[in-house]
Amino acid sequence: MTDVAKRPGDIPENANEHCPGPESENAGKASGCEGCPNQEICASQANGPDPDISLVTERLSSVKHKILILSGKGGVGKSTFTSQLAFALASDDEKEVGVVDIDICGPSIPKIMGCEREEIHQSSNGWSPVYVQDNLGVMSIGFMLPSEDEAVIWRGPKKNGMIKQFLKDVDWASGEGLDYLLFDTPPGTSDEHLSVVQFLRESGITGAVVVTTPQEVAIQDVRKEIDFCRKASVPILGVVENMSGFVCPSCNGQSRIFYPTTGGAKALCEELGIQMLGSIPLDPLIGRACDFGSSFIDTCPDSPATKAYLDIIDRIKGIVEN
């Protein structure tokens, strides 16, 4: 797996014959753009190269793998999966891991990772991430709010500016740099997603992990996220089916809560030719671990959900490191 995705500045394979190119001033507006499946995404992004992209590229030059955690649907457990993936990767003391919370209006990573009362500090090298442990750093707008109940009521440009600061002004690469930088994203395919793909176009995106739940109401939105990845030339590492059954905390027996009426993530992956990374059952102790900001994998090693997490994480590591 290469660490460099195809640059969004290149002409997509499915573009019209006379495509002016996504970075053209006429992107999404020229006559040759009419009817193109990429017209909306090209028209919505800023035209012309962003001068700050070179600064982002330099700042992230020593980050080996950049992974987006995506889903078109809200409430499927993206932040939970991001946090547990980060904790598991950082359990190897030789790995350096960072998490960027780009869910600007709903920053839950500080709570889930047990660092919600921390503050950001600035040095001569830029903003310093909040460290959950020696080799695991976190950056979120949640550290900048005066209270946990403070609403972030921002339009797209201001949100995009904050994401850019997280990339170009944060000292992610102190020491020997990072092995993994994970991006927890909001649901949908909007400003935050377009921005992070654009800002990372030069430094490269290793790939995206797409999270869903079994029922069709989630699957249909995940299809849109997969379509976004393909149009934006973001490699898809695979799909994780979260909340796939329920684990009884007394007997560890499993039962279905959300029924996969159309076959769930497995059928989706077979249809679209995407790797199925695995399924994670519901376990009430996952929610408890998130509420207390701890690693579920460490606190509940015997849960079937822990085994599912570890199997999925091993697959992800195998894909990106081999």
C-alpha cells in the first residue's frame, strides 16, 4: 500500500473528455463540466493551489501513515473506533501516534480519550498536541472551548481554517515524527472532508477506514461516503461493521440488535469490491470505557469485542505497513 493517494489536482479517471482540471479557475463551472459526476465536488472547493499546502506538507513530512476514519452516517461509532485504534497502535512503545479531531462542531475525542480538561500549549515549534500518553498525542477544538457545553457555530470557511491550523501549526513531528496520524471526521461528505483531502494532497493519504452499522439506513449513507472517496481519489483500506450484534456482559453470548436487511457491510463490500476489515459487536463496557476515557481493549481483554478490535487493527496494520 502506497502512502500517496492520487492527487486531487489530477484529472479524475471518470471525468468528462474536456475536463479543465480540479485546480482550474473554471473547475465545476466550464461547459465541459456539465454532466460530470465530479462537477459538484470540483465547484465547491477553492480554485487554484492553496499556498499553505506546502507548509502542511513540510510539517507532515515525517508522518508515515495518515488514515481517515469516515462514514456518511452519524452515530455509527467513528470516534469510538478512532480512539480504540489509537490506543491499540500506541500500545507498541516503539510507535508514535497522533489523533486529529476534525469534527469541529461535535468534538468528542477529548472525552473519549480522557483528556477533556487539558489545554493546548504553544512553543517555538507551534502548538503542542495534548498527550494522553508518551507516544499518543491528540488535537481537537474541544481543548479551546471555554466549557464543554459551548456550541461551535461556524460556517465552512472558519471550520476549514481551523483544520488547516491543526495540520500546519501543530508540532506533530517532534523527535523522529509519527508512525500514524488518525483523522476522526464528522458524518457526511462536506466541508471538513473536502478540506482535509485538499490539505493532505501533497503529503499523501494512506487511506480511509469506512465505519458503518448493519442496517440499511446506515449502509445507504456509507455508499455515498465510498463514492466520495473514489471521486476524491482517497484509497479505501476497508469497511468496519460496528454494533454488529450485542454481547451480554454476564455470559458473553451474542444476539442481533440491528438486523442487516440487505446483507450489511459484508454484502456492501462484495458488491463494491472493497475489503471487509471485520465486525465489532456491541458491548456495554465499550460505552463505559469511552465515558471514562480509557482503552476498552486494555480494560476488557476477554470481551469478544476486544478480539474483534484487535483482528481489525492487525488487518489495518498489515495493509499499511506491508
